[in-house]
Amino acid sequence: PGWLWIGGLVGVVAMTTTVLLLPIIGALYSTALNLTAQVITTMTIDQFGWFGVEIYEASAWRLVGALIVLSAALLAVIGGYRRPRLNHASPSPIWYLVGLGVGICFGIQVAVNGQLTNVLGSAIHAGFISFVVGTIALLILLVITRPSLRITVPTGQRKNPWWMWLGGVLGAMYVTGVAFLAPLIGSAATVIVIQTGIIAGSLAVDHFGLLSAPKKPVQPLQVIGLVVMVAGVIIMNAPELFA
């Protein structure tokens, strides 16, 4: 089916929209809406077997585990929240719907790339195709918008760090990892496990000031949220882990 090839396109739409959305509704709402929509979307996809994925019924374990993880993730995000200055004093409700749409797109991308892995028999090939489609979409967007390119050096530094160019490599690892995990454990479990890792990594970067990020000590509420997230992942997969 034609939708097998849209994973990269959906990813580009979601990532680009996220960048545009952050200064409008802020990081807290953007992250919360994204997480919520991703979990609900992938749970629904698994329940009904959309996009040809294997059906994972929403058992009590999966529902409770997913709810715990989602609540804990929001707790971790809120725990370190600092209210930013937004470009708009009162964003239109439409922007919050757009935030939900971004999460839905990411959820669909997980399912589509997972099914592409099943068809091709290789997560690496699925990740490659997803990146090629995404790159073509970005090139078309660049031709249409013609944005100016300017590389600057941060204040106080003589040159940019070498690791600033690793985003594409890490992105490739992420997309390929998602394509590999989704057929094995389901779209919802994949999203939840990965989001747990993302929040854990983000807290480490903030706490230790890694990658030139300003140090922001982890708050107790964030640690509690992360621990509860891990517990939620275990609960969600309890039938398989303790069978």
C-alpha cells in the first residue's frame, strides 16, 4: 500500500510543526500534548491493527501501565517547568489542537515504519527509506520557502563544537530503532519506552550541563516522575515479563 512510504513525510511534518509551535504555546504544553496524543494514537493503532500492525489488545495491564507512564512523564516535565515568554499573550485554541496533531503524526510514523520493517525484513532499510522520503520533503520545503542559511558561533567560543553535526546520525539511530522495536513490542510500547529514555536523557543533560547546556539541577519531582515511568513500563509489559 502507498502509505508504507509516508513515514519520513509524516516525521518531517511533525518535526517542522514542533519547531514552529514551541514559541507559540511553550515547551510545557507542546510536550504534554505531544506525549498524550502519541500514547493514545499508538494504543488505538495497536488495539485495532491499523496500518497492518499486529493487534495488541488494550488489556488492563497495558491501560494501567500506559496511564501511569503518561502521568509520570507529565509530572517530570512539569517538575522542571519554567514559564517562558511566548510570542502571543493568549494563543488560539487551534494551536493546542495542532499540538495534538503533532503527537498523532509521530504515533502514525512509528506504526508505518514498523510495518515497513515487516515488509522489507530490515529495520535499517526501513529507516533508510524513511530518511530518503523525509529528505526529499525537506528539499521541496527549502525550495518553496528559500530560507537564508547563516552559521553563527556562540558567544565566548572560538568555533562551534564538532558534536553539533551529530543530530542526523542520532536521528537515524532513533528512526531505525523505532522501526526495529515496533514490530516486536507494538507501537504503544515502543513510544512509551522511547519517551522514558528521552526524558531520562534530557534530565541527565540538564543536571550535568552536558553538550554545553546550562546546568539545571534535577528537581525531586522530576526524579519521582522518572522512577514512576519505569514502573509503568514494567506494569504495561508485566504479562510478557513474568509469564
